Amino acid sequence: MKRVASVGECMIELSSEGDHWRMGFAGDTLNTLWGIKAILGGEASASYVTAFGDDRFSQDQIAFLADNGINAASSPVLPGARPGLYAITLDGAERSFTYWRGDAAARRLADDPAKLEESLRDRHLIYFSGITLAILEAPARKNLLTAISAARANGGMIAFDPNYRPRLWPSPEAAREAMRQAMALSDIALPTLADEQALFGDADADATAARLQAAGVKEFAIKDGADPALVGDGGTPNVVAAERVERPVDTTGAGDAFNAGYLAAILCGLPPREAARKGHLTAAAVVGVRGALAPHPLLRAAFSGA
């Protein structure tokens, strides 16, 4: 069984359906773990590493995760804390977000180094993102990177999606430095081209690939929405075409779903180029439904090409 941990923030998600709103739970690193668990099923032990409040919504989060085969590892429950919230509004299939997360419990997920180390111990794969880094204060961010470094030294594979969100950072310089530190600890990088262009000024995917290779990142898949991904594994990068979606419904979580398909494929022993093809298949499935979390059977079928 593959032991997978994903580190980040599970938020309350509000998505509109006409004049009505539906409530669920989501967040970039949770979305990816959800997809990995959906694809691998009983072949994976999935742990979400975060911090929870002790309110009703936090209790519902923990129950929701457990009902879908995801445990909370040693994530702390903090008295008086509560989860963050975001709302999705759609213009056609394109989405925009409004967030309420300033005092979210997840901002304290790395305050206890011992619990964090316990949550990350003996994992085949640990996944985190730039959003994970951005919500943490500097001492907690250092705790997280230290724990990830230790897990990697003990044989864990580390995957990182920079997922740059400017509003979460005090400055681009702070974001760039944190991203560089995270990349130095990562075995697999899963950036999005638009984010890399915004933060590092990359002209195109080839420029991003060259920068990653110069930084020592051997394996990467550079996503570009509905356009092809650029995939590298130590040699000349390969272009892998995306899946065409005839009637996109909601692009929320598409990049996270790509990451899920890619990482699930790597855990199954597939090479990076084939993993990227699987990532495109799972991303296309998520674009066809509302919200960030597609049903498990749909993701399994998409991954298998059914």
C-alpha cells in the first residue's frame, strides 16, 4: 500500500447554482489528495495534514474526509479555531474566488513540529503547494520545510506545486525565496506556466523548464490549462497534449486534478510522459463537473481511459 500525505488547508467551499449556493469542502492540496485516493482506492493510505478548529464545521470536515477514505494523521485540533471559507462565482466555465481565511486553523498546521513530523513519517509521497507555504508565518514555514526535508532524507518522495497566489504573500521577493527553498527539497515539480510567468517572468514553458533544471529539479510537468504540458525527467523535455473538453462546466480544481492523475501514475510506476497523459485525463473529468471535487468513480474511469 502506498502511504500518501498531503499538507495544506481544507476550506469550506461555497459554489453557486443559479440563485442557490452549495456548501462543500475543498482546497488545492486536498483536491489533489482526493484525486489520488479516488484513483488508487485501497492501494493507497491517504492522510491530510493540516490543523482543525473545534467548531461544528471543523468536525464536519474531519467526518467528510473519513467518509471518503482520508484520515487526518496527527493534525492538531485547536480550541476556538475554525476553517477558512471561499466562494466560487462563474462566468461560463471560468471561475473567480472570494476568500475569508485570515484566522483559519490551517495557518497553524506547522506550529507543533513534533505532531508535524509524526504526520509525515514513513510516507511514500508527500505533496504540498505554494499556498501551503503562503498561509504560514515564517517560523511555521521553516518548521514545515524542516519536516519535509527530514521525511525526504528518510526515503519519502516530495512533490510540490508552486501555485502562486500574490494576495497571500507580503511581496513577490518573499514568495520567490520560499518557492526556491521548496523546490530544493522536491523530487517532482508541478507548476502552472501562468504562475511562473507572474512570479519569475518566464517567457514560456521552455524558460520555466530551463530554470527548474538549473535549480536541480529533475522531474517536472509544467501545466498550461487546455494547452499541452511540458514534461521533463532529466533529458530533453517532452510536450504532452491536453484532453479536449467539448462542454466545459467549471475549471475549478483542474490543475489539482492533473496533479492527482500525474502523481497516482508515478506511484503506479508509469514514466513521467505517460503520467502527464493521465493527468490530462483526470483534469478533463473535473472540468466537466461543478466544484473542485469530482466523484471518485468518475476520476477512476477517467484515469483508466474508460
